[in-house]
Amino acid sequence: MFENIRRRLTLGYIGIFALLLVILGAVVTASLAKQAATQQDNLLEQRAQGDADFVAGPLLDHYQEGRERGKGPPGPFQWATDQDLGMVALVPGGANGETNGEAGGGEGTLLDSTSSASSFGLPFEGPAQKAAEEGVTITETVDGPEGEMVRVASVPVSGREGGVAVVQAAQSRRVVREAVGNLLLILVPVGLGGLLLAGIGGLYMSRRAMQPVRDSFQRQRTFITDASHELKTPLALAKINAEVMKRHPADPGNEEILED
């Protein structure tokens, strides 16, 4: 009986500790994932904005001069692609190759994204066009090559001679997943070790918790045994005397038995 109670108490300790670990792990993992995603967005925006001066000046001027001479480059500019981060600049142009000096003019568009292939699937025409039209930084998660999720920051840049270009910085969402995965590689072994310690501690605590109950039960059994032994003799005498009185109810000697 006591061993069964001990097992239940131990399982209760382990269950409560496991629940706390799961809640704590979920909160920590969610917080890290959110923080990693925010840091990724900040990194992409900083990298894109860091190249804004170059795009607004020499790059956009060179493109516009080339377009005026009929020798403009056919597609987006790509440069300084890191192993885990890609950069590209999309410059304004019309369907017939005419320069569009105003963002959101309706007739012009950014250069066709199919004219250049780069890492992470850059450029992404939709977010770039939206950033150029709204004039604000657009950060979105899009489908990259082979179904890979890619985080893209599109920063609009106004040229000195007119026109709006868009600098895009992209990085795989795998970076965030890897950060979360590395955290889980730490949390899971630590959690399993914690459950093991909780089991050992639960056995110890349940033993201590059951000791007063065990002692009380033992004292009760001892008392019952002693009381039974002490009452056995007087009860036997009372039974014998009752049988004597029943057999000889008129015997004068029954008065002493009756008094006993």
C-alpha cells in the first residue's frame, strides 16, 4: 500500500515538473524565435540602407546615363552577395525600356525580375514594386528557390537625378530555424536531465512524506495488538462466569460472580 502511494506521489512530482519545463521551454523558444526574426529584419534593413547612397548616386546615375544612350543594363544589379545574405538593386524602367522618373506613376515599372537570377531568388518584383510605390521599407517572407522561405527587405531609394530604385536584401529563414534548433538541442537534454533529477528527488521526498504516516500506522497496529492481548484474559473470564450463571442461575454462589 505504501509503495503504491509513493509511486503516485513520485509520478505527481515528475508530472508537475515536466509541465513547468514544457511551459518554460515554450516561452523561451517562442521568445528566441521572435528575437531572432527581429534581428534578421534589422540586419536586412541595415544592409539595404547601408548601400542606399551608392544606389542613389553612382549606380542609378550610371543606369540612367546608359538608358539615355540606349545601352542601359538589361536587368537588376547584384553585388556583394555573402554566403548567407544576398543584395540586389532594382532600377526604374518601363515596359519598353523607358526610364520612369516617378514612383507609382502607373506607366513605369521596375525591371523585370526574370532578367536576372541570383542567390535566394533575388530579385522579388512584388515587394520591390510595393516599396517603390509606397515609399517605405517593406519586409516580407516569400517563397524562394526550391520552396525555401526567404526573408526580404525592400528599401526604396530616390536618385539624385530623379527616379526611384529599390535595394533588396534577402536571407533564408533557415537562419532563424537553426537558432531555434540550437536552443532545442540544449533545452531537450537539460529537460531530460531535470526530469531524471525530479524522479530521484520525488522518490526521496515521497519517502520522507510517507514516513510519518508509516510510523503512525505502525503505532496504531501496535496499540491494537497490545489492547487485544490485554482484553483477552478478562473477556475470557467474563465469558466463563456468564456460562456458570446460565447453567446454575439459582446457585447462591452466583452473587460473587455477579459482582465480578
